[in-house]
Amino acid sequence: MVEATPNFEILGYATSGEHALAAVEELEPDLVLLDIRMPGIDGIETAARLHSSRPEVIVVLISIEEPPNLPRGTGSCGAAAVIRKQDFGPALIRQLWSVHGHST
């Protein structure tokens, strides 16, 4: 979806929460998309750590789960939004970017 969104590019991928934290330090992205369920530390904990160490980075959690079934902590981890994978697309990426004070 990111590649299909004009003016956005993928800087990297991570296969675990720990890998995501290291990748953010190395690549310095403006936007990070995290799956809630990841190996190692989950997306919620990863988002909390990113929010603490790099508050300028917009973190978006993505899940296949419906809101009532989401794990605890999604609302307090510092993520800008929690999005269902089914709803995720270029228009939503641009909307999130716009809402959080950035423009392309």
C-alpha cells in the first residue's frame, strides 16, 4: 500500500519488534507501520518504546482484529492510530499523514 501512495516510499522492513526498533534508529523514518502481533516484543510494546525514544515518528498499529478484540494497551502506547488491515490503503495513509501535521 505504501508503494501505491504518491510521495511515500518504503525505507525498510522489520520481522520483529526488536528489529523494528533497530531499523527506526538506522533509517530515521517519519512514519512506522507496525503489526500488533509480531514475534519478540509485540507491536504495542514496540510502539510504546518508539514513542518514548522518538516521539516525532508517527507510529500506526495495524491488525486484522476488530476493535473489541484488540489487546490491552493499544490506546496508551503512543501510536497515532490503530487500523484494521482490511481498511488500510493509500487514502488512509494520506489521511493519517495529514491529520498528524505533515504534508507531502
